[in-house]
Amino acid sequence: MLRPRLSFLNQSLLQRTVVTQSKVTVNNDNKNDQKDTTNEYQSSSNSYTPPRRPLIQQFTHKVTNQVPPLEYNDLYKNDLALREFVTKENHGKIKDMGAELGTFHWSEQGHIANRYPPTLQQFDRYGQRIDEVQFHPVYHDLMAVGMRYGVHSVAWEPLPGSTTSINAHGHLQHTAGLYILTQVESGVCCPLSMTYSGYPVLHRYLHGANKKLAESFPLDRILSRKYDRRCLPANVKSGLTIGMALTEKQGGSDVRANSTKAYCDSAEEKRYILIGHKWFCSAPMSDGFLVLAQIHDDTNLDQSSSSNSVPSCFFVPRWLPNGERNPFYIQRLKDKLGNRSNASSEIEFNNTQAWLLGKEHEGVKVIIEMISGTRLDSATSSAALMRQALVQATWHARHRKAFGHLLIDQPLMKQVLIDLLLESEAATALVMYLATLFDATYNNIHSNNTGEIRALARIATALAKFWICKRTPETTYEALECLGGAGYVEESMMPRIYREAPLNSIWEGSGNVICLDILRSMKKSPESLQAYLSFMHETKGSNKHLDAALERVEKTLLSKDLSANALERHARTLATQLALCLQAGLLVRRLPQTVSDAFCSSRLGPNRGAIFGDLPMDIDTDVLLKRLPFS
């Protein structure tokens, strides 16, 4: 054993000598390609930068042809599709947010937050129950920057000097902010999204529930831009967040099968006692939760829930009006595929106090407004993942050579990147347009046709949630493949994006649930389909492929030969066609004709391909290349 060990030592010494005597060469290529703005935007006690001047002369070889770290990418300025909707007239602080979060510092924060996931502390050192989740400090930094830019609140904040008028572009700014923040780290977007979506429900119902509760849970602090991570009563905190807990083990999306029971404790105060569980409760350190439960007669504690019963909606604060902890038992944290920086938990209620929101047995009606907001945000987060995946793939292709040429100059790689670009920009356009519909609906910007806008928003939100979330895993995988093996290792951002990609298609209603919702919406609210068709008819004549596709959709919808069962069997096909036509119609209206023509030809035309990079011959590749990031 001694001889090999001495041999190894001698070899190491020899190698050190060779490296010392040789000319030290560093990987300093493309150093002028990026603007170093790390120090300009720094809100954490630590500043993260990539390693400087790494040695490329190794013991056995010289490291060459490596892609430099992406140190800065302005997430607003460099996104042409985003800028079509978020302009200098309506961007608020989005331009500043895109500049700040485009630094290496913030992307590294996201990486660290996922490397060190949250942990559950059920008991204190004395064995007393506390049920608190501990996060890495960078998670709190990310939450703080999201709240500082009002991702959770900008849609509902009153204008300066007014108590009633709100920001006319608040939902657009919220959506753009969430879109930018997701590209840095998705985990913190969950509590911010639920807070954004839960506020209007609480604003509508909480004051009518109980005066003492309303005083102990000041709603204006939900709109505070100060992040307060402390687990304390709401009325002593500077900022609040909202969560929700709907699904249970036996039912999942079928909330009518929920078994959590609610027993009236005070009819006057609308206070109930909850006993039961929730199978998936994300962001359990939120200050209050919207919860679905079945109201039961306390004279018969053994009543079982009927699959046909309609749950009611309750508000469950973590702390009670008297300053005591509300029994809220976190059983464990989920070990998830992705979204690992965000705590998702299983919880139990046992003598947990809750306050009824709205009327008894109208829980779905009450909470549907929150679901509508979180579905918009699910689609938005998925669009953001597509965009960041495209950014990573393009950056790699612009700096990596193969067979004597940069990847970006290889004809087939161009096809793949352009195809990814079309998918990404269509997704971005749809969610930003949806946000403008939300603004018009809530703010009555177009008071003469608000009903039609609301109807269009209803079906378009479901279509966006279904289609964009479905396309994200495939899109992010293809982008990952552009990096080759470098994209499959954890040092790259791509594995994190890829693990995140399926999530939004599962949360807030999986694909089948959303498709069935679309069918129900068209049946119960035919004005939503009519609003969709009216919107699409305005684009007639702009593109032959879109015209033909829309004609096929209308023929299917108007067919009297299709039974309800057949329509349900083909719900995914119908939803896909409706979504593609809607995206195409938006691109025709808002983006350059080169983009809309390429999208229509590749998604709706007769020569559409089955995989990314399989594009028709009539696409203007040279013009589209100029829309890629870093052009």
C-alpha cells in the first residue's frame, strides 16, 4: 500500500509544478458580452457572483469551448413578447423588477433555496406543539423581493389619495411580476399567488363574518409590501399572506367527497369547529387559509359525508383573536418532485376554529374567485418556465461550438430554437392578454361590454391553464436537450426547471378536470363560448390556416350528432383546438406578422410537425432568429 501512495503523492507534486510553471490561462471568453450589475441590485446580506477567472489548464488537458455563466439578463427589456403588452404606459415597477431580478445574484438565490428545502418543527424544545416550518434565509429574501414589488398586492392596491379606485393595470402588473419572479424561483410564487387570489374573497366576505375576527386580522396588511416571516398574531405583523386547503386523501379534485366536518360553535359569530384533514396544503406558514368543509349537525357526530353534499367555505387563521394559536397540526411536509423550496404539507384540524365565508353549502361558489386567480397564475408560471428554458438554451447555443461552428449557426439548432420561441411567445401573449381581461372585469374599464369580457375571461382562463401547462414539460425538456449533458447536471438551472414543469398542470385542476370545466362552462354559460367566437371572428381573413382551424372547431361545436358522452371523450381535442386558435388569434392581433404566420403554419397548418424543430418550409427563419434572447 505504501508504494502506490508515494507514487500518487509524487504525481500530485509533479502536476502542481507543471501548473505553476505554465502560463496561467483563465476562462475569460465573452467577458464583454454581459453588463455586470450585480452590485447595483443587492438586497440580501450576501452577494452571489460566479467564480472569477477559473483556471482552464488542468493536469491532463486544457478546458476550452465552455459556456460562460449567464451573469445578467434583463428579464423585461430582453423579452419582446412581454413588452408588447407591458409598455411604458402601464408597466409600473415591472421594468425595474426585470432589471433587478436579471442578475446572477437572484438566480443563485433560487438555486440555494431549492438545495436546502424547508424543514418541519412540530415541537419546541420542551415538547410543546408549535407546528412551524423553517426555511433557508434566501427563501425569505425571495419572498421579500416579490412582496416589495407587490406581486401579491398590486392588483388590489388603492391609487394614491383614493380609497376606492384601484390600479387600472394592476392585474397585468401582477401577472408580469409573477412571470419575472418565476424565472428566478417558482417556490415563492405559490404563497404570493394565493395571497393575490385570496384577497378579493376575504374582502368580500370576512367583514361580514365576524367583527372581532376582522379586527384581529386586518385585511389592509395583506396588501402590505413588507414581508414579515414571523409566526405571530396577524394584528402585530407588518405584512400577511394567505393560503388555501381544499383537497383530501379520498377525493382530490372531487371536493364534494371531502370529509372534514364543521360544527357550529356560535351562529351569531359564524364561528365553527373543524375536525378533519387536508392532504395538500402548500405554504402552511401563511397567516390564514380558505378551507372547504362539510357542515354537520352537532347532535349527530357520526354523520358521514355524502358524495353529493356541497361543502362550505371557511376562513382558518393560524392565530385566534385572543392571541392564542389555533390548533393547526402539520403532520409532515411533502417530498416533492419539484417546487422544493416551497413547503407543501399534510395537515389535520382538531377543534380548529374557523369562520364561515358566504352562505352555508356555497363553498365552491365562494372560493371559485380565488381558483380563477390561481389558474391564471398557474398558466403564467408555466409561460415563465418556458421563457427561462428558452433563455438558457439560447445562451448555450450562442457560446458553444460543435463541428467548427457555434450551435446557434447550425441550421437544425436554429429550427429547434425558433420552434421553442414560437411556443414561448404564444404562451406569454395569452397570459398577458388574460391579465388585461381581468383588469377590464374588475375595474370596468370597458363598462359597455364588461359582461362579454368577463365571459371571455372565464373560458380563456381555463383554456390557458390547460394548454400552456400541458406544453411546458415538453418545451422545457427540448430546451434542456439543447444543452446536452451540461443541462442534465444540477449545477445547471435546467433540471430545476424541468422538475417544476409538470406542477402547474396538476395544481388548481389537472388536465381532465379543466377540460370538463370548459365543457360545463360552454353548457351552463353559453355566453362564454359566444364571447370566444366573437373575439375569434374579428381575426377572420388574417391567416388561412387560422381560418380553416376555426371553421373545424365551429363545425364540431355546432354538430348535433355529437352526444354528451362523445363530447366528453373528445374534450381534450376540443380544448387543444380552442386554445391554439386563441393563441393564434392573439399573435395575429398583437405580434409581428412573421411570428403569427409561423405559429399558424406550424401549429394549425397541414404540414405541422409532431416534435420541436419539425417546422414547415414557409417559415421566415432569419427574421425570427432576431427575436431570440441576446440578439
